[in-house]
Amino acid sequence: MSSLARLPHSEVLSPQESVIPGPELEQVLESRAFEKTPTLKRLLTYLWEHQRENISEYAIATDALGRRADFEPRLDATVRVLVSRLRHRLKEFYDTEGSCLPTRILIPLGTHQVQVVRVRPETVSLPLDLLPAPVVNLHLTRQPGMSIRRIAWIELLLILILIFSNGWTLWLRNRQQQESERVQVRGFPEFWRHFLDNGKNAHLIVPNPVFFSWDNGLFARDKAVNDFSKRGDSPILQNLERRFGAPTLSQQYVPSPDFSGSLRLDRYLDPQGTRMRISTTAEVSASDLDHENLIILGNPNTLAPLQNILDQLSFRVDVPTRSVIDRRTLPGVPREFRTVEQSGSRIATPGIIASLPGGPGGNHVLVLVTTYYTSALVSYLTSEAGLRELHNAQAASGNHPYFEAVIVSEIDGSIPLRGKLVEFRPYIPQS
């Protein structure tokens, strides 16, 4: 069902009619919903300016998002991710600040085209606190026997009553809003409440691996090479360079399990009012690592730019053997957790979920690292059973706020079935 189907008493304007006055469009772009989303603002402006054109993902990526000319939509889901987030932000705006506007900007599911819907007047209603207050005539006619001083005192009393009444109404409304926000946070699972309780924005980082490209259209990747300057370490890349010349760096690809996991996590956190931006490992700056709550997902190869964070863990994912290795080797704990082939399409594969303290800015860091199926770890962290299992493990270990956990996920094909906690320990910084 498209977004239009949920808007009663509305009509889609034709391209000739759909001209929103500048100030109204600016009201959308300058709203709280778009306050810290420069990329979404740029995307919305571009889609608005080209609403009468049949624009492609490639055009959006290169013209609006600043991607390179070798952007490949089949490999890189950036445009689809951002359009989905833009669709959610528009809904957030029209559900709150823009609920009284007579027109709405929509992006129907399955398209990149902007549509403008006019909401008929009978469906537009003002919140009670925005309705004009009744006019109270404070002028009193002097009755026989009433002194001017007495009339003045009565008028002053009425003014004070009105001031108190308006102040009480505003205080009560703010109190109800604050209580609503508290209830929303309290209703959130303990794990996510702790991760987000410092008031910082959430920043989801997905990997885009290092590819090498040539002018003839060839793309190549050596999983052992995650730094463009180290391509000389790969015999395969050296051979290709001798044949086709020097390659250029291409980072236009996000692995599908990381992409699907990021979408699921975004949809899970969005109804809770969590503002989360998504970027890739190639776009992360040093300031991001210290001032936002980070959610990092991928495997050791694709997360090579963030190796300093992975080095803090006592568990390590070994991609070639598809296993998790315990670098501390505690008594009674297996040194290695291996992937088990259960059938032709079904496997049980381990991964790591770690909650870590961030930098001096007081941020939190959540790491989801596995050999390939990070979407399975996201499924675990967004399920009641998984969160309950983590909560019980934390309680048993003294409710330490930071921890490392090994999760074994059962997967059929590419579909996560269930996850199970097999090892849990409080986080201890590596010396």
C-alpha cells in the first residue's frame, strides 16, 4: 500500500499544479525532522526540482549525492537507502509539525518520484493549543454604588486568572509531552535504552569494500587487500595492473547482508524517535567516532578502516575458517567457535556482538561483526528472545554496562532463523 492510500480526503496534484510556494518548502527543509540531515535535504531538493523527469538512481547518486561517475546502482544501494529514510522523515514531519499544512510532499513506495498531495480542508484540523482563544471583555460597566477602585481590583483579578490559566495550560502541555517521551523511552528494551540514554544521535556505519576499477569496465577485489595503497601485496591485482594499467579506487558497493541489516535496524529504531544517520566506512571522520553513538557492522575485511575498534575485543572473527576465536582463552571456554553445515542450505555460524565505551565525548559503541551474515545479528538484537537472553546474561554477570557476546545464528540460505547466545563476558579493555 502506498503512502497515498493512507491519506483520506486527498488528491494528487498534476505536475502543472504541484508548485509549492518557496516558504512552505523551506518549512519542510528547516523543520526539526530535517534539522541534522543535510544529505536528505539535498536529496529532497533535487527530487523536487526534477519531479517532472524520469530520473534514474545513477543521476540521483552522481548529481545530488556527489558520487563518482563510476557509480554502479546494481552494486550500491545508497540511493535506495536514502530515499527510504527521506520517505520516513517526510512522514515524521507531516505527523507532527506539518500536520496542518494543506499540501504534502510524498514519495510513493517503489519510486523516486516526488508527488504533491493536497489535503482537503475538512481533514485539516488545528491542535487545541493553536485555536484562537475566546475573547474576554474585561471592561466592566460601573454599577451604582461600585467605586472605581473596586472595578480596578476586579479587572486585575480577572487578568491574573487568565495569566494563571494560560500558564497552567502551557505547563501541563509540556509536562504531558515530556511524560510521553519518558514513557516511550521506558518502553524501549533495556539494551537499547542504555545504548541511547546519553542523548547523543545514533550513527550506523556500513562497510563499502575496496574495489579496483579500470576504464574497460573491469572491477576487481582481493579480500586480503583493504587499502588501495597496498594493492602491490596482491599477485592478482599486480597481474591485472600489468595488463590494463593502473586502476582507480572504487568504493560504490555495500554487501547485501549489511544493507538489509541496516534497513531493519533503521526501521526498528525509527518508531522510537531515534534519529539515526547511515554512512559508510569511507565517509567516517575522526570526530564521528567520539561524539555519536556508533553502530558498526561488517566483517574484519570490510571493517579494516576501523581495525582499532576491533582490536579492543577479546574475540576475533576469522573469515577464512568462518569461526570466532577467543584470544584470551579463559578456563572452561572453547578457544574457537566454528561454523557448522547443518544441511545443503542451512548453517549455524558464529558472530560477535560487543557493547563498548566510546571516546572522551561519552558516546557508546555497538559492534556487530561476523564472517558474512551481519543481518542475522541485527535480527537477534531486534527480537524479544534475543534481547531477553542478553538481559539475563548481563544480570548474571553483575549488570556490567559493556560486554562481549558470541552469538551462533542459524541461517537457511540467506534467511536468519534464530540466534543463540553461547558465550558472554563483561568487556575488559585490552592492555
